Amino acid sequence: FAWRLLARRTRAVSHQFHIKSMPQLFKIRYRSDRMKKFASIVIFIFLVPYSASVYKGLTSICSVLLNVDANLCMLLIALLSAALLLIGGYLATIKADFIQGIVMMFGVALLIVFVLRSPTVLEGGGISGLWQYMKDAGMQPMSGSMWVSLIATVLMTSIGTWGLPQMIHKYYGIKDEHEVKRGTVISTFFALLVAGGGYFIGSFSHLFFGSTLPEGGVDYVVPQMLSQSNLPVILLGVVLVLLIAASVSTLSSI
């Protein structure tokens, strides 16, 4: 939906007025210096906690799988992001995104296979065992507050991302109409595989931890799952590469 609604029009405006950033788009397209300043302030204030969430997710993975100190991990990621942007520029981040997307698709597909084949999941009965656990645990239908929380999550992770500068900025580099159609198809397939695969893998955390959370809380559920799944070392390396690549590309875009 984002590609169908935004890509073609954003590309046309950015090419017509030679726009390089979102605040600049507001200023030139709507002839409003106030809109430019307002957009700049919003981006500067609210993308700081956004960046912090990227660091937080990455450090929880690295601290569990690599045994690396969280502060050292954050420092290394910050330096890598800065180096990528300063040395390579905009085109380098776009090419990195392309390679990262390929690694992520293969990585998530392999991750699903190996998590399903892990001893804990096999002993728990796999997908049917997860369904049985839900019955045995007496899981109730979602309450009103849980529905509100779910809808808020969907809006934030799906619709909310439409307005992120680093997302809009990707449309500036589209060459022609054919790329818009290609991008729409590829991004839809990518979203279904990566997001669907992520939620699917996460659902098996019930077989690993039951109703209790691992040490460190919610952020350490998936890292501890991967650590306990006896994944091949090569696959763990691929997972770490795609997570670091995704984080570096997000941070450099911001």
C-alpha cells in the first residue's frame, strides 16, 4: 500500500524540484518555511528514541549470542553506521539495503526450518504441540485492552512507518515507473516472509519458556530462543549479519 500510494508521487515531486530531504520537500512543495522547520524538529526529537530502540534490540542479541558487552556493541554499531554513511553516501546505503534484503529472506527461511527442528520444539510437538499448549494453559479470548494494544502495534509498525523519513527517502532514488511496479511486488513478498516469519518463530517462545519470561525480560525472549535452539554456527552467523546489517542501514538512513 505504501508503494502504491507514495512511491510514484514522491519520486515525481523529488525529481521535479531536486529535493534531497523530507523537510526540504515540505518547504519547496508547499512553499512553507514553517513546515520545513516543524518537520526538522519532529525528526530530530522523535528519531532519537527510534534509534535507541534499534540499539536496544541489537545489543540484546549480541550480548546473548556473542557474549559482547552491551556498551561496546553500541559503540561499534555507531562507528560502523557513521563510516558507511560518510564513505559510501546515499547510494551505498541503498546497495547495502538490497544485499541485506536478500540475506534476510534466506536467513528467515532457514531460521524457520531450524527452529521447527530444534529439540525443544520437536519435544513439544511442533505446531500441534503449540496449539495444545494454548488449550492446556487455558488461554482466554483477548480482552478490550488487549485488542487496543494489538491495533496500536499494527498501526505503529505498519501504517506509522509510512511517515518515517528514511522510508520516504527510498522513493527519491527510483529511476522509472517500471521500478515502482517491481518494488511493490518485491516489498510485499519481503514483508510477508520476514514479518510473518518473525511472528511465527516468536510464537514458539511459549514452548521454550511457558508463561515465564527469561532473565532480562521481553527483549531477551528471541535471543534466548535462538541460543537454546542448537542452531548451526553458520546460521547464527547469518542471523547476526542480517541483524547488524539491518540496524546499520536503519541508523545510517536516519
